[in-house]
Amino acid sequence: MNVFVTGHQGYIGVHLVELLQAAGHSVTGCDLNLFEGCEWEPVARPEREIVKDVREISAEDLRGHDAVCHLAAISNDPMGDLNPELTLSINRDASIQIAKRAKEAGVPRYLFSGSCSVYGKGEKLDLQETDPLNPLTAYAQSKIETEEAVSKLADDDFSPAYLRNATAYGHSPMLRIDLVVNNLLGSALSYGEIRIKSDGSPWRPLVHCRDIAHAFVAFCNAPREVIHNQAVNIGGDSENYQVKDVGDMVQKLIPSATVAYTGEVGEDPRNYRVNFAKLSELLPEFKLEYTLARGMEELHAKMVEHGFSQQDFEGDQFVRLRTLTKRLEKLDLCEQAS
Ligand SMILES: NC(=O)c1ccc[n+]([C@@H]2O[C@H](COP(=O)([O-])OP(=O)(O)OC[C@H]3O[C@@H](n4cnc5c(N)ncnc54)[C@H](O)[C@@H]3O)[C@@H](O)[C@H]2O)c1
């Protein structure tokens, strides 16, 4: 299969390139390299690479591919709040445009990297795909509006699917520490303090970044009728955790660290547990490779090996918002968005 991957240089994308190639697929990557220089470890290179803004992807770029895995996005809630127009332009408008161009180019499958954040403050715990959506941010809104618009393009020759990923964590050669688990591990290791910004009670569905990549490969390989126009939560029922439990698990790994509840976010509105039954019903052979405990252990070992420091915790390399704020000026992305 020839697979076109956008955002292949990102936290999840670098795992996906490696796993697609390992499964025998040939990969074209398209990325603006916004985080160039932020690599932690060497990354897998696709067979073909296009360096461009996904808003400029043409039908010609896509022709000849069997599937598009669309991951490129401004993948950050605070960034979405800072510049909602930019988030909607890249995350929603470009995502819809790529789906239209893929269809025009005869690409039969379009797999969208969505998010469980579409559920927002759930009315109930254990949210399913059919439950009402309640976006709290421009980022979540962009994911919902893309699903809605792209679903109208589905037909006998074009099968989109929407992978609603849980919050990612874990090791990647393009590490991020602006995600809850990685952040708590990083602060424990560098400052000896597990800084929990809420009172620790909110529930979060968590999934290893490599398991998200595994899910994309499974969606590439699945029979068309199984995934056709389906929204599917990506994660595991036993992988919903309260933030305070994550803090306790970090403390087990780093016993010298203390837990501090800073309460700085006040009552955290993002409190939701997600049901992942549909994933196992549609793809019974798909299994998560990681539990949170195993993924944390692995990342902790990697951080120790790399000598993860206070400078790393405070620097730009692993925090998307800090790097993006600088690169936006350089790349004039804001101007293009207006
Ligand atoms: N990380 C998570 O917890 C999580 C959870 C759910 C969903 N997702 C979704 O998965 C996808 C990948 O997330 P990630 O954590 O790997 O993000 P990331 O920020 O690490 O990677 C995004 C990649 O997209 C590229 N990119 C951004 N805007 C672009 C543009 N206009 N043109 C070309 N390239 C562009 C960046 O250069 C980067 O390499 C995103 O769509 C995100 O919304 C992530």
C-alpha cells in the first residue's frame, strides 16, 4: 500500500512512519517541519517527503496513494485558545480540503486523527461515540466540524474514518512533555515534585502514542466496510485514570518526589471517562501494546538515560506552544490564516 501521512514529523507521526514501513507499506510524508531540531532521538524517514503547508496539498500530491493518514494539526489546546483562527484554518479547513482532494485524486481511504476531547465535559462517564459532543476549546471544535463535513463525502469509492484518540503519553523520538503523564514524569524527575494543577480528581482516557500509530496501521489494513465513515474512540477501557492516580504512579517510579496539588486551574472542566468497546468490536484483533504503567516505566528509563534536566523541562524543545509561538513569526503562518 502507498500511504500518505501528514504530520509525519510529529510526536505520533514518527511512530506511524516506522510502523507502516514495518508492515510493508510505502510512505509519503508531508510536514512543514515546525518542530525541526526538537528531535530527541533519530526518527524514521519516509520513502518520499514533501515539505509544505498542508493547506497547500494538491490532488496531484495525493494521486496514486491508497490511504491518507491525516495527523498534521496545531495539536495544542492553549495554542487554539491563543489563535482560534489559525487552529480552525489548519485543523478544520485544511483537513476538509485534503479529504476533498483525496477523493478527487481517487484515494479510497482517508483516516483522520481526531480526539476524545470532542466529548468535553461529559454529561456522564464512559462516553461512547454516539453520545453528545460538548467541545470546550477551538481545538475540539475543529475536530468535530471536520468529522461532520468529511462524513458528507463518504460514498462507495471514498471511505473516511475518524480516530478519536485518547490523550497520548509515552516515549517518542519526537517527545512532548506538554501532555499530562509526560509532564508529571518530567517535573518529578527534574524538580523532585509532581505538580498536579487541579485537585487530581478529573478522569482522563490515556493511550500510548505508539498505540495510536498502531491503530492507524490497523485502520489502513482493515476491510473497507468495517471502517467506512466510522468515528471510533482509540484507547482502552482499563486505561481511564484519575490524574491523582497518575501522580501516585509517578511517585512509585520516583519515590523521592513529592506530590503537590497546585490547584492553579481551579475546577478542571475536562473530566471524562471514555468507552472503547466499539474499537474491539470493529477490530477484534487490535490490542493495545501498552498499559500506562508499562509506558511510564519505559519513558522514565529513557528520561534517566538522556539525563532529563530542569533546563529540558523549562525549555522549548519538548513543549509545542513554546516552539510554535516562535516559529509562527518565522513562518508567517498567522498571516496565511487571516
Ligand atoms: N498528542 C495527543 O495527545 C493527541 C490526542 C488526540 C489527538 N491527537 C491528534 O493527533 C495528531 C498528531 O498529534 P501529535 O501529538 O503528533 O502533534 P505534534 O504537534 O507532535 O505533530 C504535528 C505535526 O504536524 C505538523 N504540522 C502542523 N501544522 C502543519 C501545517 N499547517 N502544514 C504541515 N505540517 C503541519 C507539525 O510540523 C508536526 O510535525 C493531531 O491531529 C492531534 O490533534 C493528538
